[in-house]
Amino acid sequence: MTRLSDVEVIDPADAALTAAKRAARRSARLVRAEASRAEPAAAGLLAARLVGLLAGPDGNGAAGKVVAGYAAFGDELAVEPALALLAEVGARTALPAIVALAEPLIFRAWRAGDPMREGSYGILEPDATARLLRPDIVLVPMLAFDMEGHRLGYGGGFYDRTLAALAADGGLPPLAIGIAYGVQGVEALPRGVYDRRLDLVVTPEGIPVDNRAARRA
């Protein structure tokens, strides 16, 4: 089976950008793998920070909202503990499912203990009978982020395409929160015209990027 790490959309019109992203991914994978080994408590710290952000008095009111996470793949920073805590304060939680390579993700209802299946590219997804949900908040995995909130993914374009589709469907665009270890931050990343900026980046250590003011403008 083809794995997600082997999926890359190549832009023949911009070979230099494709090469720059490929090189950035190679180094970012090494950084994230080392962080995963060195920070075993990171998922718990992240969970507490996300609950404080989304359910606290100055947050976005997670109760009643759909928070879409992801099933951690490889050494991605796990958000399952955060989803469990958010469900306890009234959030409706969901996970993504891949429809096809060039299509936006869909999101299905999921809570800890619900059945899952192996979907495309070896990633776990909710059972196909789980209810489809439109997320209010999307937790986005990554290989790296820069200080403006741009994200380096695997290259398949799934999240860029998904966030664009949700912004254009007539509803309120979801709050896009990048999830990463602090050491995954870099000064700048190579990016193209279709790469979408995140509203926030949250790490176990803090919130290094906050673009919510631009979202409200």
C-alpha cells in the first residue's frame, strides 16, 4: 500500500518550488522524529493547552462545536488525548477520511473507543457508517511551520484543498489550528499560491503563531 509520506503533488510549472519543498521535508522529518522520541509527555501537555485555548473563558467556546482532529500517523504529535478532553467539555469530535488523492477530506464523527478502519495510505479513519460532520475547528498535522503560520505537509495538498473548500461552501470558515512540536518551527518555508496560512499554531510549549486578528478583520 502507498503510504501518505510517499504522496506528493508535483507542479511541473514550478520545479524549483517542488524541489525546495522536497528538501525541506527531508530535514523536517528528521526534526519531528527526534522530537517524538525526546518528548514522550508532549501529547498530554498539548491536550491541556488546547482545552485551555478552546474551552477557557477567553477561548472560542468548544462546547457544541465540531472539533476535527486526526489519527496520529507515524511520529505526528497525537491529538487523541486533546479530543477526549474536549469531548468532556461538550465538543463534538471528528476525524478526517480521504476520499481520493485530488479531493478535499471529509470528516466523520468519532470519540475515543469508536470503531475505526484503515483507510487510504494506511491512515486510521472512523467507520464508514459514522455521521458526516462539518468542522468548526480543524486540528492540522504538519512537518514544519514558519512564523507567519504557513505549514509544510507531506505534499498531497489534502489540507490546503480541504480548508479552501470549507471557506468557499457558504459557511463560516473553520478555525485552522496547526499542531506541532516547538522545534518544528522555522523562520520561513517555501510556499506556493495554493498554500493556506493557518489561524494558529499550537505546540506543547505555547502558541508561537496567532493570526486570529487577521481572521476577524
